[in-house]
Amino acid sequence: MIRRALLSVSDKTGIVALARTLAARSVELLSTGGTAKLLAEAGLAVIEVADYTGFPEMLDGRVKTLHPKVHGGLLARRDVAAHIAAIDKHGIGAIDVLVVNLYPFETTVAAPGCTLDDAVEQIDIGGPAMVRSAAKNWKHVAVLTDASQYATFGERVAASGDVDEATRFALAVAAFDRIARYDAAISDYLSSIVYPPSATGVSRAAFPTQSNPGFVKLQDLRYGENPHQSAALYRDPSPLPGTLVTARQLQGKALSYNNLADADAAWECVKSFAGDEGGGGDAGDARGAACVIVKHANPCGVALGATPLDAYTKALATDPSSAFGGIIAFDRALDAATVEAVTRQFVEVLIAPAYTPEALQLLAGKTNLRVLEVASYRQVANAGATATGWTGLDVKRIGSGLLVQSVDAHRLTRDGLEVVTQKHPDATQLDDLLFAWRVAKFVKSNAIVFCSGGRTLGVGAGQMSRIDSARIASIKAGHAGLSLHGSVVASDAFFPFRDGLDVVADAGAACVIQPGGSVRDPEVIAAADERDIAMVFTGVRHFRH
């Protein structure tokens, strides 16, 4: 039975209610500082830890629970006679419950203007020490490290006066997980500091000397890319809203490894069209809705339309055969008309920010179709969330190591374009060039994308030769019965020779957007002038491996 509890929390959420539950079971309450004051003001009998240990808090609160009467009470095994004899000899009472949440280090260092001194003062010493002691002795001590645990724990204590061993073990695991994340945050922050600080404040390196990623397991997957591989899905401890791991699955079979990889590619691509002149943000946006169809991590159809149905119809027309069994993402709520059209073919996963009741009713008849709801661009923007730590990085595993880089968040506007040919694109072509460039960013290199009228016409992806990607893109457009005459084309990196430019010109392209930067740029520009093609340079490439 629980007889004594120590409560010492930085975040006071829910602590009074939990203390009342314990007190109702005649549990003696020990506490520190502000927590003790709060409990006393709530009318609860509470013993200050300083009174319990006979040793006052000191050093501005840096030392208050680092005492044998605290750690002996937490670490003593109740099933070892020598332990019980030792604590009895020294007047140490067993502590059966520890409730601790740590100083808000992560919140402090994320705040603008945080100094190194501010950060150091939020490094908790006594809290993690107590948590480790209690969690190590989980067979006899329950340790709570988050307010979300209070309600269930309190209900069980109210019912029986104790919790079972399995619950204490689960709480101990959660406690060690919390300590690991806390220590990782401290290490990541301190190892990123450029020391000593300058007169203007703390300077931090983009990549710390030691990185400590910590991820939370969401679920096991049936298998990995292939059935002989095992797999699981993890998320960042604090994922950004509007990302795939925050999706709510409304129906359908469990998501597979490949489903998740393709769904992420589709969602990230469609999000790039939301909320700006590129289309898709609000119902009143001039460019309308956006739809992206992905197969094997590459967009095989992307389009803007007046409605989601219009966007889908245009996206599907790019490559209907590849779209079979694909992942389809929209940047706005889906209505019944769109769902009816989408479900005429085999779809693995459907993604949107919301669905009308009529749309959900139609989807209910497609029991195997995986339907995901993810926060929209506007919901994410209004949340004011920003990427921090590993959440804001792009990470790729290699043999016994990691490649880490900042996310490719570059957004091109008309101001970033340099016209390098005698012929200039008109206003409509400029819109299509920006659209094509945005799609190319999500196509595996080497990438060539033909577009017109806010839709893709042909996509060439993942070839070792850029000229082969150009040929494949034009071939695919031909298979779909789409004309490339007067189209625009985007290349994710520069044309190393004029031959690639000649292929897209022969296919019918009237404008080209590419990074530039080749030693043969003059040769390629001359070829564009010769073919009466407008060409713009971006100065930025979008390799995607």
C-alpha cells in the first residue's frame, strides 16, 4: 500500500487534484518549495522536505532533495531485510510515490533571447536524481513524470490504495525516457554553443558536436520495404503540426512502410502549394485547390484547379497508368464529388485536411482504403509552430552513420528569376515556370518536369542521365495523349550540355527553368536562343536523392 509520497513539480498542472486523491487514502505528503506552498494553500497537510530531512534548502534551491532521507526512502528494497534494517536504523521512511517534472530547460532555450546563464539555471539536478532512484526501484516505487499520468494513476489509487507492478514498470520506463530526452536536450544545446558568448549574446552552431536524437515509437509495421524486413514507425518527441506523423487515420487497413514513405512525399509536395500565390491556401485563392498523386516516392501527377475535383482530374491525366495504386493528397477539404471520382480507381492512401460528412459516407464503403486527415496549412500557420532540434533537420542513414542537413525550404518567387535568353517568358509562362519548379523539387534526381496551365504534363525521374529523364518525361506525356507544344519545363539541376535542351525543345517546350551554373551555360543559352526558347536561371538547385 502507498503510505508516503513526495511531490515536487515545476509544472503545477493537476498536482492539487492528485494530492487530494492521495490524501484521501491517508498518504503522507512530502513536498518542496512552491509545490508545498500550493498544496498547503489548498488545505492539504504537507511536510516540507527541509523539515523532513532536517537540512534546509540552500544555494538558491540548488540543494534541497539531495539527501539520504530522500534517496534512501526511494531506493530501499522492501523485499531485502538488510535494506529495511538500514533505513530503520537511520530514521528513514520509505517513499512509495514520487511525482516530479523537471525544470523547463527545453522551453527556456527555445525562447528568443535566452542566455547561457538562463539555460544553465534550468538544468535540473535534484529532480533527475530522484527520478532515477525511484525508477530504478520500480518494483516498490511509482514515479510520475508528466501530468498526463495523474488521472489514471489517481483512479487506481482511489480504488485500491495502490497500483500493480506492471503499472509501476510502465511508469519507470516513461521516467527513464523523460530523463534521456532531458539530458539529450541539454547536451544538444551546450554542444552547439560557440564559447565564449559574445557581447551580443549566445551564438549557436547549426550542428552540435554531439547529436542525441530521441524518437517515440508510434507502432510496429507489418514489414518494411519488402516482406522479409521488419519495420516500425517513430516520431519526433514534439512533432510539428501538419506533418504526416500527426495524421489521424479515419479508416482503412494499417499503413505499411511504403505507404508512409509515399504518403509523406505526397503530403509535403501538396503542402508546398498551400497558402501563397502558388495556390491552394484558402477557398478564395485565385489559383484554387492543389492535388498531388505519388507513386514510388515520385509525383506522377500534380495540378491546381478551381476545385479539388478539377485539380484531381488534371493531375490524373498526367499519367493515369502510374496513378493506379498510388497515394493522393489534397490541400483542402474533400467533398463527395471528388471522393466519388478518386475511388473509381485503386488508391492506396487518400490524404486531406478534412472531409465533408457526405464524402466520409462514400468512403465508408471502401473499407480497405486508408484515409488520413492532417492539419491544413492554415491550421499549422495559426499554431505558430517552429521547427527545433531534429524536427527541423533532414536526416539520412548511411552505414554506421548519419547524413544531416537543413530542410530544403527554399521558396522561389518571380524576383528570384534571371532571364538569360533573348526571348522573355510572358506572365502566364512565369506562373507555370514557378509551378514546374516547385514540382521538380519533389521529384527524384535527375528530374525533368513538363507543365502547362498549372498542371504537370510529363515527369521524368530518377535517371542517371538528365537527357534520359527528359526523354522519359516526353514519352510519358505522349502515352497520356498530352501535347507538350508551348509547355514549360523544369530541370532540378543545370543542363551539362545542350543535348538535354534540344530534347525538351524537340518535345515542344517553349520555356525552360533551371539553376544554371554549368561551365557550358553559354552553350546552352545559345542553344535556347537558336531554338527560340525563353530560359530563366534560379541560382538554386533541388537535388533529391
